[in-house]
Amino acid sequence: MDCLHPFCPRGNGARSWEEVVARPALKVSSLDQRASLAVILAQFGAPGSPPPNDSLRVSIPPATRKRLLDLCPCLYTQLAEKVSAQAVVHLCEVTIGAPIDSVNVETAFEIQHPGRTAFTYLHPPLLPGAAGGEIMEALCSEVLQNHGVPHMEMDSDGWPEWSSPAHVSLNRGKMRKVKLYGDLMIPSAPHNVLISVKSEAARERFIVSGNRLESVGFGFFNDPSEFWTSSRMDLLKRWGFAAVYMPGATVLAIEEHLRQKNTSSHNVNINGRPLFRALTEFGPDMYRIAGKLSFMV
DNA sequence: GCGTATCCCTACGCCTAACC
DNA sequence: GGTTAGGCGTAGGGATACGC
């Protein structure tokens, strides 16, 4: 994930704050305004080192501040603003020291989880903000991005600029009108693949979020009993789920239970492949079908 | 009584339109 | 261009119903 903060630990930031304020995306056209903003930002050092008071934050106009934070998510560790989901993903990335992918996404989930003690941010945001579901979707989107299935850009009217392989969020812009179909969508043939993202608990809404179109589930589910009944597996397939991706430990617990109950035959999707899969398989699987054939999932 | 499925309420975020 | 208020829809969690 891009961060222009000149001191971003990921090392891909701008060379200076002057370069940041000159970015067209920040929409600061006046040279005087750019100069005064650069003077304010010059007081911000490395992430995690906050300025001495809040007056610097409020001296930046709210809309400009929001665009600035979007461009430089590391600033959420220095400005008391409600953190965005994308910034949470970036701060997880900073903590791990690598892009978020299928292998480390579970660690990223643990890092941002407020109730966890085993992991924590290297540089935490000053204020909480984005809701859990929003962060889960951002993590899923970042995994896709880093496995060669990037997020589609939106045009000025809020429509996605279609490309492939790529994915589109159904929670943003004009696509929000079809949000009930899922959270993310990957164009594929003969059917697009819809991704339903959840956090730790699936509950009945996970079933409802299926829609008898080609769907996959993505979540950090920690209760295998939500999935291991024969009726639940049959329902998932009936509602269009070709695969459900979850932590490896949860998949192992389900598989062990199915072996004991002699019901492992239910854990097969309509394409003859496993219904329940580890998160580590998510990125490679989605790259295999993006812009290709959906029944390869 | 237990496990599972479903219903319902509340909080919250996004979108749109109106207004400054 | 930016801000604000109202409407709408969803997520999350608790309560309830149902079948064994």
C-alpha cells in the first residue's frame, strides 16, 4: 500500500513534505498554501513521534487533512484522527515489514485486533476509527492486490475503470447499489466471482450473503462448529459458495471433526475441490481465476 | 438440556441533497 | 469546494424458536 510520508518505514515515501504538498491529489493549488502547509508538516518526524500539541492538526483544513491522511497513512500515528481501514492495513504492513499477502494476513488481523495481546502495532494510530468489517475488507483487498489482482480505480463519476485481472469493491462508489451481493467482486467467466468478507464469526448472515451466484467466503473464523455440520456445508453450496477461506487452525479443526463423523465427503465444492481452505491459498486461488474461468476455484 | 437456526434491536457508516 | 443532516442499509450481538 502506498504511503507518501517521507519517513514511512516501508521506505517508499516522498523525498520531502514539499513533494507531498505538490501532489495533484492533495488539491492544494495555491503556491502560498502549499508553502504554509509544508512548514506545518516539516514538524512531523518519523511515525510514532507525535507533535507537541493538537494545534498543528486543526491548522490544516479538514478536507485537506483527510486527503493528506489518505496519501500518507503513517500520519495517523501523529494526528488525532479516526483511522481509516486502508491506514490500518498500512500500519499492519509497517509492523510486519512486508506487504500483506495470503501468508501473513492472519498476523495482520492479530496486529489490528483491539483485544489481542500477542501482537500489536509497531506504531499504533492515535485514535480508533474504521469498523471491523471495513478493515477485514481492506485486508482482503490488499491480499488480492499483492497476489496480482489489483483494485480497480474509480472514475470521477464513481464507476470502476474495468480492467483484468483485477477486483472491484461493492462498498464504494456507484457499485454500492449492489452491495448486498457481496463485498468484493472479481470479473471472471462464465460468472463473476463474488467475495463475502467477514471477521471472526460467520453466523447466519454468512449464509444470507451467498446469493446462488459464484461466491467465495473470506474470514478469520475461529469457531469451527459454525461450519462442520452437514446441513451447514450443504447450505453453503446451495447458496453458491465455491470455497470458504479461513485460518489454517480452523480448517484443521473442521477436517478432524469431519473425519471423526465420517462426513468428509460433504467438504467438496461443486467443482470437486475442497470447500473449506486455509487463508494461505486465497491469493493464489483468486489469481488463478481472475479474468479466466470461475469454475477453476 | 443442548445444538442449531432464525429473528430482532442497536450502532454505525455511507450516500445524497441542501445549504453555506 | 466544503459541511451538515437525514435516510438507508449492514454488522454485530443478544434473544428466541425449533428439533432432537
